[in-house]
Amino acid sequence: MIERYSLPEMSKIWELTNRYQCWLDVELAVCKALYELDVIPEDDYRQIEAKADFDVERIAEIESVTRHDIIAFLNNLQENIGPSSRWIHFGLTSSDVLDTATALQLKQAGEIILKDLINLMEILKIKAREYKYTLCIGRSHGIHAEPTSFGLKFALWYDEVQRNLLRMEKAIEGISVGKISGAVGNYAHLSPEVEREACAYLELKPARVTTQVISRDSHAEYISTLAIIGTTIEKIALEIRHLQRTEVAEAQENFSKGQQGSSAMPHKKNPIVSEQMCGLARILRSNLMAALENNALWHERDISHSSVERIIFPDSTILTDYMLHKVANLIENLGVFPDRMKENLEITGGQFFSQAVLLKLIEKGKSREEAYRMIQEIAFQSNKSHRSFQETVTSEDYLKDILSQEEIEDVFSHNRYTRHIDYIYRKLGIN
């Protein structure tokens, strides 16, 4: 992933130093298991334990000849350890190391993303509380529908991020498996006990069954979770983009001192972070397609998945981490304009009360069809005459005979749109 969209903590997980360290951790875990099972003599194990180390530049030098990164890595270990290195990679195939080490890296990356999700949840919870009773117009199909609480937007996002947290925990659990079962996964040269012990040292579970590689459905599930997180971020960003439009202007991204919105138009304040989030979410979704295609491999395995994973695992985790940081900052510093929300509520002259009047007429004995026709006609009249909906309704003599003044006042009350907010917040645990 390019530096522009990378944060240091996550990027380090995918640097060669950590990649080789995870390979070394796997090799050492297997050696420890073999030592505990009396396969490796103690003197050799102590030599391995003391001298096992690698040099990134030296591995690159060797790989330029071998054209095989695992072999280059092993040769470098041999140079550092000496004769006792004969026990390194004993009974293993490359994918025993690669797949198990990749599980370690994905687990490390997933734990960072979990922290990011928890941070975003807390920010959304704070905003949901802050705007709990802030009335704004709700929209469906982009058209004014009925009033709602602005805080409910944040509450909705909070609930979705909480589900993403659970998905991520499950994805990490699914990916946290290792394999030390040999060239076709049948333990031809090492016992299952070696795998159990080595995986336990690495805090992984042994895969239940493998070919030469661990099945890629779990990897696809992991990338799928990142893609879903991306859609949540896009959902938030898309709403902010709509709210920032000049004609709406109910919310706005923070515009810092010295920031410029357009090279041509100095007045512009564009939702650049939100638009960036919507764009980057597409990358996560496209990487998911590649991850899904990695699951079907020839026989016990081919190598077609390997090149893909060298791109999509770092890119997807780095991007998700970056996007979660950006959207958290976006929400935390979001400009919110309740006065503009009040102005927008009044644009239609109170036509959003139409359902309340409709239901009251039905309660009074009118058929739904007759009541709907009547209220629709009044709403259209209100538009043409530029009179408020309430004024138009109360001017109808026919309705005066049906609805009392007290009932009309109840129908045209804003309180109905926030009276059950506490109930929703209690369900979400936002107190």
C-alpha cells in the first residue's frame, strides 16, 4: 500500500523484517516441539535457540540466486546457526511456514483493527448522546419524509460498527490456525503432536485438515469482514457527503486553518475525506473478489494464490486501519448545524405531518383509501398555495367536523418523533 494511506503500526506488520520474524517464530516453535519430544538433541536445540537470526539484505542477496524466498531464508539461518541448523525446517514444507506465519500476521493486523473499531464505537456513542434530541428531517429516496433525531444517525452507525467488531473477532478466530503437516497435509514425516505443540507455542489452533496449504475460505472470510467494514465506513461517509451539500448544509467536515477546497474556486469546502472513504471502500471490495477466487486451487495446491495474497493481505488491512482512523477523526470533528436542520424542517410547511393526520382520520372511522386521497389532495393544495400544511388542514371545514382542536394540536406535535428515543438508546446500550 502506498504511504499516503498507510499508518506505521499496521505497515510494520507487513514489512519484511516482521514477515521473516514470523517465519522464524514458526521454525523455532517446531524445533521446540521436536526438542520436547526428544527428536532434537539438547545441544543442537540450545545452539538454534541462541543463534537463530536473519538479515533482510542477506536473504535478498541469496534469493537473487535461489529464486525462492523460503530457501533463501533457511540458507541465511544456516549461515548464522551452523551445523545445528540441520534441524531447522525438519520435515516441513514451505507452506507449513508460510501459512502459519501468515496467520500470525493476520492475527496481529486484526488486533489493531479491533482497537480501531472500539475507538470508532466510543466516538459514535458520544455523538449519539450529544444529538439525542436534535430534531432533523428524515429522508427516504432523498426526499423529505418525517422528522427524526440526528443522534439516531450516530446510533445506527454505532450498532453497525458493533456488529463489525463481532465479525472481526470471528474472522480473527477463524484465521488463527497453523499447519505443520507436510507436503500434502498427511503428517508423513512429522507427527500431529509436533503440530499441536508448535501451534500451542504460537497461540494458534492446528488446522483440522489441510492439503499442502490451509484452505483459503477462512482467508476469504477475513477479507470479507474488512470489505464489510469498508461498506460501513462508506455508508457514514456517503451520508456526510449528502448532508454537506449546499442545499442541505446540516453537517460539514472539519475545515482546518489553511486548508483549500478548490484550485479554481476559493469559496469551496469539499467533503474530501468522505469522498476518499467512498473510493477506498471500492478497493476493499475488489480485494474480496480476489480472495474468493483464491479458494479453488489445483489438487493439493498450486501457487496462484500466493502472489495475490502478497498484495491483498497488506493492502486490505492497511487500508482498513487507515480508513477507521480517518472516519473516527471525521466524526469526532464533524461540524453539525441544528439551526439549519430547523430551517430544512420548515421547507415543506409541515407536510411531514401527513401520516399523523392520515392515521388520525383512520382512527375516526375513515377508510385508508379515502383518508389517503384526502390528505394527499390537501398536501398538493398546500404546495400550490404556499400555505403551511397545518393551515391548509385546519382550513378544511370537512376536517373540522371530524377532528377536535385538541386532536389537531396532538397531530401536529413534534414530540411524537423523539418520544421513543430513550427506548432505542437503551436497546443499544447508549445511556
